[in-house]
Amino acid sequence: MSKLPNEAFRDTIGTIDEEGKRKFIFPKKPSGKFYDYRTWVSYFLLIILVANPFIKVNGNQFMMFNILERRFNIFGFPFWPQDFYIFVLFMIVGVVFVILFTVIFGRIFCGWICPQTIFLEMVFRRIEYWIEGDRGAQIRLSKQEWNAEKIRKKGIKWSIFLIISFGIANVFLAYLVGSDELIQMIEDGPETHTSTLIALSIFTGVFYFIFVWFREQVCIIACPYGRLQGVLLDNKSINVAYDFVRGEKETGRAKFSKQEDRATTGKGDCIDCKQCVNVCPTGIDIRNGTQLECVNCTACIDECDVIMESVGLQKGLIRYASEDEIEKKEPFKFTARMKGYSAILLILVGILTGLLFLRTEVEAVILRLPGQLFEHKGDNISNVYTYKVINKTNNDFKDIHFELVGIKGTLKLVGNQHLKVVKQGMSSGTMFIEINQYLLESDKTKLRIKVYDGNKKIETSTTSFLSPRSFD
């Protein structure tokens, strides 16, 4: 990219001034084809985001991340601590998918799917435009003294932002503790759930701080994805890119004049109107090339197309394109690197699908009590065990009992002989297994134990049984 200016712009970011203080960005309200597409996608994702905790699949919350109780629901599948390896694989698949998307389409996730961008650009900024006006009006309002107009507009805006932040915090809490639990807390009232109210206030404060003050700095400073894209992108990755070959040509960009023919003067198609800079939500100049601050929101594409159309030049000066397409006129190719990531993703998805189908809804774990050997009881040998029955379903088990398979013996539970395990619950305890010593063929016998709920077998577990080496 020899025709681009020097790289000094990479030494600073647009949200910090020369003294190191925060510099607020007032982007122009975007409009155009891509912005309309993003609006529909964003509202669709917002509905999903808000509705997810309240949707039930087979009685399970569609999405839940209960970290305190180590219970997770993804797409209606409940994951317990025993299923953590599946949950980890789920997260790995998500990471590889995002990596593959970045390798092929650049940072499109940030501009179209990321909740931070959706909330900021499609909710908070829209309210800001409605109350304070477009870019010019916002700049003037920011510079003017605190008079009645400024207090009224800022007060209304911040009040609405606080209410929305509180709503987002409640949705976030529904993901963490479950929607049923959240609704129960609301019905009980805040006085009975003081700790939850404190947590909700903290979440509200965090979201309010992010969307009122920190804003695009989440993408520029806090989020590591922008820095990661520098490793993932190459010359064949599709990005929101400025066509510097067409925009600069032989003599570079210049202001537009109706009296000249730019084709004969050698001037580029870029008329240096800086509207792509004014509309950018992170304050960058896309003409400087790929930058970590760029979230691929397409606002500059729409704005540049409007300007090109108004001056009678071809649209697409800024567009989705790879560097090789712009510089070498090479069409998009599915490279070996992309094929490799795709193959890895398909393998991981296949493994994950298999594990989900093989995953049982009931898990019974029976283990010998650590540090305990066997005990003689007449002709019988007795071992002591601990058991744990996990019910991952949404049905109560009212009559759990155990039976030995393939060998005669007695099985005695300490306490009740018939257990109850509530839905999404767990029961544990101690049991003794006694087997006649003459039925044992070795000092360590493998036992199979079936677990029943009434007459229905729900799981089969295996364990080992210790006995003396010799019975002579």
C-alpha cells in the first residue's frame, strides 16, 4: 500500500487527545443500504437476546450460564459439572467459528453480531440522535454552557439510558440465575433479596458506564478481538476496505470540482470530503487502511456511496473487498488456510454432535469408599460404597432403587431403600454390597449395577468389588 500516507496514525487512537484525556466522538447518523440491513439484523438479534432466558425447550431454559451452581443450558441442553467437557467443546467450536469468519470476512462479527455494537449503535445512539440531533447538533450541545436546554436534553437522555441499563442488567441476571428464579425474586420483592439487588445495581452501573461514557473504547481498548484480527487476517481476507488504487490514482485525492475531468487530470475518485471519517463510530479514517479500531460496521460504505452518486462517480470506492482484489484485481479464492479452518470446524462440530446424542439424561456414579477394604460377614464379603444419582431431566424420580446384574448378592442402602430425585436435582448416600465369597472368582470383581425408577431402567453403572485373594 505504498500510495497510502505514513503510518503515524497508528501511534494514537481517535478517542484520546494529545494530553491523554478522553475525546468523545460524535459520529454522523448513518443511512443507506447496509445500515438498513444491519438494523433488521440487529433488531432480530436483540429480540433473541432478550427472549432467550425466557424460552423453554423440554422444560429447560434455552440459554443459561449459572456459574455459581455450575449449571449451563445451551440451546435447551442442560450441562452439569459432569458434562463440562462438552461445554468446553461447545466454546471451542464457537471460537473456531469466529476465527474462520475472521479469516474469510474480517471483523464482520463486531459490526453485525456483537451485543456491544448492537446496543450502542442501534439503541443508545438512536436515542441520542432522537434527543440531541445529528453530529453537528451534538457537537454544539457539548460545547455550550449548562443552560436549561442542555440540562433538559442531557437529563432526559441519561434517565432513559439508566432505565435501559437496568433492563439489560435484569436480562443479564436471567442468564445467570435463570428466568424462573428472577421472576420469583421480583414477586418476592427487593427486601427479601438484598444481595441480588446489590448485584443488580452493580450490573446496572457497569452497563450505564459502558454506554454513557466508555462506549467505543470497549472495542478499541478492552476487547482483544481487534488485536487478534492482525494475526488472523491476510491479503485475501474480505474487509471493509478503501480502494486506494482508484481513490488515489496518479496524483492522489483532491476536492471535487465540476469544471475538471478527473480522468484526464490523474486525480483519484476520493474527493476528500471526510464524510467517511465523520460517520465512523470509532473515529478512524478508513482511507488509512485496515486498523484495529475498525469494527466493519459499513457506515463508511453507505456514506461514500451517497457522495459518489452525488458527484457522478461510480459507487464502491469503499466496499467489502480483499487487499489482493483492490491491488491485484484478484477474485476471492477459498485458500488452503480457509479450508484447514473449515475442516477443523467440521470435525469439532461432528464430535460435539456425537457427544450430545450419546449424552445420558441420568448419571449414576457408584464408587468404593476411599480407604475402606472389605469386611467378612459369615460366608459373605461386604464392601461399602458411595453413590450419586444426577437427574438432568425435568421429571421427578420418585422410586430410585439399585439391582446387581450377573451375580447374586444383596444391596443395602444406608437410610431409605427407595430414593427420590427431583428434576434437575441430585441425591447421594452410602450403600453396602454383600456377595457370597464362593461366587467371587478374583480379588477384584467388576460389578454392573442397574438403576431403576420404579420398573423403568434409567441407567447402568459399573464399579469394582474387593475380596480376599484366596478362600482356602
